Amino acid sequence: MADTPNGNAAGVPGEAAAQGENQQQFAIQKVYLKDCSVETPGAPEVFTQAWKPEARVELNTRRTPLGQGLHEVVLTVTVTATAEEKPSYLCEVHQAGIFTVNGFEDNAADQLLGAYCPGVLFPYAREAISDLTGKAGFPPMTLSPVNFDALYARQRQQEAEGAEAAGQASDTTG
């Protein structure tokens, strides 16, 4: 038998097909703005005062399997700005994407969907927050970069500690 360039014997049935089935595949299918809102409960008074706000930023992610290796990941970014303990604005963006994730072990797929995909979506959400706050009459809010890998690792560690604590509690109550 002749050797193929990858060193396998040519004509071995099923070998190439088996390799193709185990192939890892990651792709961004679509990125879209799922929902957004901006509220200015303090208007118009907020525009007559000196602008020295305190801002709080909240990040959340949600993922939904769509079948056949497709997943929707939604990154929610909420920015609340207050001045003198009164709300100036509330801006919320739900930035979403559809991603193909095939052939990865569970831990690797979870890492992709829990850290990498939100990292892909964040620049889009950041731009939407900046645009919305600017259009609402405020200085555009520019969010700092976020390390989603570190957030994901912290979340996994907290889940492991919670599971461990729950296991210990059930051991002592039995």
C-alpha cells in the first residue's frame, strides 16, 4: 500500500471519516443586539447639576443550546449612574451571539461558552453602552476591558467551594 502524506496507509476505510467526526469546530454564526434600554429618571434636573456621578456596572451571561452544536450566548451589561444618591441614568444592553461549538470535551466547551464567547460579545456591548449614554445627553460611558477568563475561573471556584461546603454539611447532618 502507498503511504499518504500524513503517514497513514491509503485506503484504510473509515479512518478519515472517524477523524472528521472528532474534529473540533468553533465558529461565530451571528452577533446581534437582542435588547437595549436607557432610562433617565432624573431628567431634566440632572442636566442642571455638576456632573460627578458614581457608576456601577453589572455583567451577567446566559447561554441557551439551540441544537446541532449551536448555542446562543447573551451578555447583559447594566450601568447605573447616580449623582448625589439620585439615579441619573440606567443603561442596559443584551448583546447576543450564536456560536457553533462541536467536538470539544465538556470542560473546554463550557470554557468557550462561559468565557470566550462573552469576551467576543463585550466590545459590541461596550460600543452600544457608549452610544446610548451619549444619545441620552450624558458623556459617553466607556467601559474598561473585562477579563472574562478570570471571571469564569472565579465562578467555577465559587461553585466548587459551594459544592464542597454542601457535601460537608450533608456529612455532618447524617
